[in-house]
Amino acid sequence: MVKMFNYTGGDMMDMELVTYKEKNVQMSMLEVISMIVIIFGVMYGIGFLNFLYDSSLYPWYVNHLISPFTFFVIILMYAPARNYCLHLIKSLQFNNFKYYVTIVITTIVLLIYLAVLNVVLPHGLGVDESNRVIEPTISELILYVVVLTIFAPIWEEIVFRGMFFAKLSQRFSTLSSAVISAFIFTLGHPLTVGSILYIFGIGVCLAYTYKKTNNLLVPIGIHVFNNSFYLLLNFQL
């Protein structure tokens, strides 16, 4: 006996709506990579021009605004990226205590890792003194704190873990995906021997915690603590 299934116009419309929504929050690997290339291209391109003009084109803190500004421009202009970001933000989970425990424990582990690097490496993390601001104004300091502790953790985790690592995980193993995403993540930061080892380690750790918890809140929280500690260390707030 052959069973016949009759779909009403409303059922068909609902199915089409669901399909549209699913497609509308998806991005291909090529789209995600293109997004990262654009962000890096703008960041390094403007930075190189500023270098040619002896760092006189704009104030020091603008360097930290270029990447998040480029990211926000992309998501405003490109609907798939915007919808994907909104989807990731809506998927954040705040109601489980274990997420906060994971954030704290992982942050402690990373601080131990940082301490080990400072002991093992001859020059520690090798921070370039010329890139450090000794006496920033109050307004510059507030802007810098907001960017590093709010904007940077959110947009970087959305792009590198929520998008890039997630796409890599669909094709490669968790370890390979974590290593690849961490490597690309490292390229977006100042490169010294110490910073490469530390940021790469952070990138792998953030990817792993995201994979285990399936909650972008966890790597964002770890990222916030890490950047806050960086501020305390460099500016003695």
C-alpha cells in the first residue's frame, strides 16, 4: 500500500522558511577565509603605510581599532556574515556553572604557561618596548581597555573559533583544526618568539574549550581574562 502525504500551502511555506533560515546563517569555508584575509589585509596594509610615515599617520591606539572596525564593516555589509554572527551570539549559554569553572581553570593554566615561558625563554615574551605606551591619557586608556577586554575577545572568538575552527572541524580532526586555526590566529598579533609560543598556545586552548563545551561564551571569557591580565601587566592598572 502506498501512503500519500498531502502538504498544505502553509506546510510548504514553513518548510521553505526553515530552509531559508538554515541557508541564511551558513557561510562556506571560502567565505570565512576571505573574511580573515580582508581583515588581515586591511590591518597589515594600513600598518605598513603608518610604518612608512614613521608611525605619524594616526595615534598609537588606532592600531587596535583597525581589525574590529574592519570586522564590523564586513558584517554590516555582508548579510551571510552578519546572520552567522547573530546566530553564534544567540547560541551563547549562560546558565551552567561548569562553563564559568572551565573559564577560571583554563585561565589559571594559561597563566602558568605564561610564567613557564618567561622563565624558559632568554627574553621572556620579548615585548618590544617601542610598541608600549608608558603614559597614555585617561581617554586613550579607557578606549584601549574597552577594545582589548570587550571588542577583541568577542570578534576574534566569533571569527577564529565560531567560524574558522568550526569550519575546519567539518573537514579535519579536532587537533588539526585547533592547530591550523591557532596558527592563523597568531598571525594577527605582534610576532616575537615568546608571543608566537604564547598566543599559539592560547589559540589551541581556546579551540579545544570551544569544542568540548560547544559554547562560545567559554573562549570569550578566557580571552577576556587573558587580555585583562595583559593590561595589568603592561600598564599596572
